[in-house]
Amino acid sequence: PPGAPYIEGYAPGEVIRRGQHVQLACRSRGGNPPAQLIWYKNGNQARMAYRTTDRLSENIYSFVAEASDNKARLRCEANNIMATKIQKAEITLNVLFAPTQVIVSGPSEARIGESVALQCQTTASNPAAEIKWIVNGKQMVNASSKVVQSPEGGWITTSNITATVEANKRSLVAICHGVNMQLPENVQSTHTVNVLQCWQQQIPPGPPIISGYTEGSIITVGTRQKIMCTSSGGNPLATLVWYKNDK
């Protein structure tokens, strides 16, 4: 029977990065005939082609690491017609990857003095990304964050802040940075909240005032009476409707 297979090119616990070229060699010595070597990835056959030289069998598996390769189980099996059982060697990959984007959500306009709630969420990252906020050029330190596991692998970070709309600004500009501290990659997104000026703000109208008639005074039959209803302020301006006996 062939000797036990062994894997070269990756050590347990070793870190690789998304986009990195990985070359793994599975080898088995001895055996007559020499061992047949097959690679499996997460239980599925990945590569069958192998070669033998002086009773050394070798199967080279090359690939470019992707985010989906994190926690992938790679197994090499050695077998020949004389073996009573299949011999195996197995590794689990640890792939680091930064988020591909951050998404900022929140209102697009607000009034002066209002508190605006903004949220930023990363796509999956391993390890979890940190979120940093810059609002109108100043770093925010009062953000609250949480991290949850992504169904596709890795971690999703969500951060929430509250910022106050300043009177001397035409807009509130918030920049969200998603940073994986173990990788040099940094993604960001900008969200702008336009400040509503006084003439743009929706303001309720003032109470209606009736002029041209004093309650209790007498009107002679046939007299033309002009009564005016006015309401000041309001944006948009008030709609005024007269009713007589509630009709």
C-alpha cells in the first residue's frame, strides 16, 4: 500500500488573503503500484490529475483564494489496489478579506437643529471590519456598532450615529470608512443631508382671523357685506375654505 499522504504549501493556522495565488502539493511515497492522489474541496472532487516519479506520487492543486474559500476544507486521498483503506490528509483554509463596500442610509434632508440618524453597514469581511465616521470634517466618537456573522462567510459590521444639523451649514456630509485592520484595503461611502432653509421648511399656518364683521352687530337685509378670512405664515401657505351652517 502507499505511504500516508502529506500536504505542502499551507500550514495549519496560516493566513492567506483574497486574491492570493495558492499552490498546494499532495504527496505520497511508496506503494506498488504508486498511489492515486485526489483532491477534494468541501467534500467535492476538485482535482484528479497526478503524476508519479520513482514511486513518489504528486498532485498539485493551484487556485486564487476567494472570500468563499475561508473555512474551506481541502482533503487529499491516497489509494491503490493494494490498500485496505483510503489514507487522507486534510487542511482548513483561513482566508482574510476586506469588505467590498459600505452602504450608508439615512434622510436626504433635514431642518436646522434637527438630530439626524445615520447607519453604515459593511459587506462581509474577515476579520470583522471597523467602521469610522467623519461628519463635516470631524471624526465621530459616539457611534454604536454591532457585528453579526454573514451567511456567506465572514462578518458584517453595522454602525449607527446621530448628528445635529448645524445652522451655518448648507449640508451635512457624512463619510463612512470600512477598515479591516489586518489588510491595507479601505472602502468608504459618502452620504449628504441637505439643510432645509427657512423658506423650504414645512411650517403650519397661523390661526384664521375673520375681519369685516363684529359678532353681534346687525346687518340690514339687502346690505352687501364683505367678510375676510386671513391666515399668516405657513409653508406651504394655508388653504382657506368658508362654510355656512357647516356646509
